[in-house]
Amino acid sequence: LAKTTQPISMDSYEGQEVNITCSHNNIATNDYITWYQQFPSQGPRFIIQGYKTKVTNEVASLFIPADRKSSTLSLPRVSLSDTAVYYCLVGPKAGGFKTIFGAGTRLFVKA
Amino acid sequence: DVKVTQSSRYLVKRTGEKVFLECVQDMDHENMFWYRQDPGLGLRLIYFSYDVKMKEKGDIPEGYSVSREKKERFSLILESASTNQTSMYLCASSPRDGFNEKLFFGSGTQLSVL
């Protein structure tokens, strides 16, 4: 199963765009890239999923280059409430039960 | 609104006790999971189940067992609790197509073993 590497932590200010990059050099052909968000004392929450190019929803955008060896989660104009841990996961849609959650990226948004 | 409910938010137990953590989902999902989360280690998969009465070991099954007698309920059992099992335990579910269909998590149970 593909291993992911993310920065341990990032700081930002309110109103800025935040980009969190995840490396997954050994991603397999049938793997998808999924991002979760976790607030303190809560379980993780699904944010976005993609396979290639760009995916956008009401929360975030996900950019995936052609070689798919990395991906970037983009949060537009963050607020204090976006302070959370963000996890990048890589695994197949079908099966993939042992897809690994890494340590994630702790984003701290300051006023 | 979809829901994964864990029976206790906080639990304090003594070493050697048998501990039951219960999880119920109301989404008719086939797959259910138990994770533990420790500072700096992310989430680690203990056990998962893809159908009633089916179970598979995750990455760290030692010291744990599970039970899935009904589709909506997945129980994690600590046969003889130890202090190194003090952790946050998270239950999750997902529909049949696989893990990477959207996972829905409960709010977690913070277990302290004294």
C-alpha cells in the first residue's frame, strides 16, 4: 500500500489560502487520493477525494499532477475554525481496507 | 444526518478488567472499523469487518478482539486491559465498495487504564 509523506505542521493567518502537499511516490494505478480533516476531540471527517487533475467542492480543492506522485490540498481563505489536523490517504476504492492514516499535518490558523 | 455513535465518550478502567467499546451506525454500511489514536502516531487500524460475523485483523490487533453480530453494531473488546491500551478509540463505517468510499467516524472514546 502506498505510503504518504506530509509536513508535520503549518501555520497560517486568517484569510490566506493554505496549500498542504502530500507525497506518495509509489501510488498504484488504481489508487485514489483522499483527504480527511480532524478537529480536537472529534473523529476525522472526509473532505475531498480525487484520482487525477483537479477536484473542487464547497470546502477545498485537490490538485493532482499528471504523474500522481504528489497531491495538494488547497483551502481558500482559511478561518480560525480551519485549525485542525489534515490527513492524506492513498488507496484503492475497492477493498483497500488497510489504507494507512499517517500522522497528518497540523494546521494552526492565527488571527 | 448520518451517524456513527460510540457508547462512551470517556471511560476509566483498571488493569486486568475486560472492557467493551460499542459502536453503532445507522447508515446500513457493510464495513466497520476500529482505530486507536495516540499523539504523534496518527490513526492505527485494530480490526475491521466487511460483513456480519466477518472480521479481519488490522495493523495492531494484539490484546483486542471484536464482535459483529448485527450489521449496525461493531464491538471492540479488551480481554484484559493494560496501561498501554490507554488511548482514544475511534469507530468508523463505510459502504460496501471499499475503504476509500467515504469513511464516517464516531466522536471517539477516550479510554484510560489505571
